[in-house]
Amino acid sequence: MRRDIFQAIADPTRRSILTLIALQAMTPNAIAENFNTTRQSVSKHLRILTECDLVKQEQRGREIYYSLEIEKMKEIDKWIKQFREIWETKFNQLDELLVTLKKQKK
């Protein structure tokens, strides 16, 4: 089943998992140590993130390591970028207004 990446990142635990594995690949057990939940629950979150291609798996010996799939994260960044540009425009307009008001007070 192919899932939407925005459904995947809607869950705070999955966002925390992405943050954890952004720095280094980790095993499910190592990831689970950072949460107050079961390893099975973490595995379910990892499965969803894997189905969305937000994480990739790599078999190393007997362990599976999960790491962040940077290219897929760009899809999220692209969506957020439009809002960032709107807010930057609004803040620039606010800065200009404040400068104008300061000049009028002098």
C-alpha cells in the first residue's frame, strides 16, 4: 500500500523518528530506546515511513538499519516553501511599516 508522505509525517512519533535517523542510520531497537513505547510500535511507524519512501532500509549482517531518504524530504520542503515565501513577504511588509512609523515619530 502506497501512503501519502504528509499522512506519514502527521504523526509526532514518526516525525521524531525522522529526526533521530537524520543524523545516522539506526536499528529498530536503537530507535525504540528513544521512545516510551514498544519496539513493535516503532516497527509499525518504520513500516509506514518506508512505504512512503521517507526512510530506506539497509541490511548489515543480522541487523536492519534505517536512514533518512533525503530526496523524498525535498517533496515536503517544496510544499512548505510556498508558505515560507508568503510569510517572508508579510514580515518584509511589516518591517517596512515599522521603519515608516519610526521615521514619522522623529
